[in-house]
Amino acid sequence: MSTRLYVGNLNYRVDSEALAECFRAHGTVQDAHVVMDRETGQSKGFGFVEMSSAAEAQAAIEALDGKELEGRSMRVNEARPREDRRGGGGGGGGGRRGGGGW
């Protein structure tokens, strides 16, 4: 079963292919992509790499966490599942109901 890794603190010049190449020495890279800003098209400085096994992913973490790529020290760890972003409901106004006279 494949394991997905988070890779942070990437130099903005690093693209998906360069990221994959960096991880290939530690196992089979099934997917690698650098997250890009939708509006500007510029890298957001982080990405994800999917390794083919947990053992390969662990080897990549041990070898590459803190290693320099294009002048910046990468942060590499196992990616956490994305949290639901829908946020909590809409509160609502308190206020008093009814007019009520004395």
C-alpha cells in the first residue's frame, strides 16, 4: 500500500519533476506534485510525494527530512488526511424574542 508524504519549505523554483527525482533514490515514486497557487501559478512552497510502500516512505523521511534542496532545508513527514474544511455552522443571532410589555 502506498504512503503519501508531505514535503514543506520547498524553494519556489522546485517543480514536480525535481521533487520526484529527489525521492527516487529512496524507492518507487508513484506521484509527486508541488502545490501551485491557482491565481498566480507560483509554487506555494510545499508538495506531496506518494511512495509505493510504507518502508520506502520511512526511508525517504529519514534520508531527506532536513536535507537541502535548491538552497532550502526540506521538511518531510507522513501526510495527514485532509480535514473537512466546511467549518462549523452559522451561529445565529441571539436577541430577545417578542416585545413584551410590562
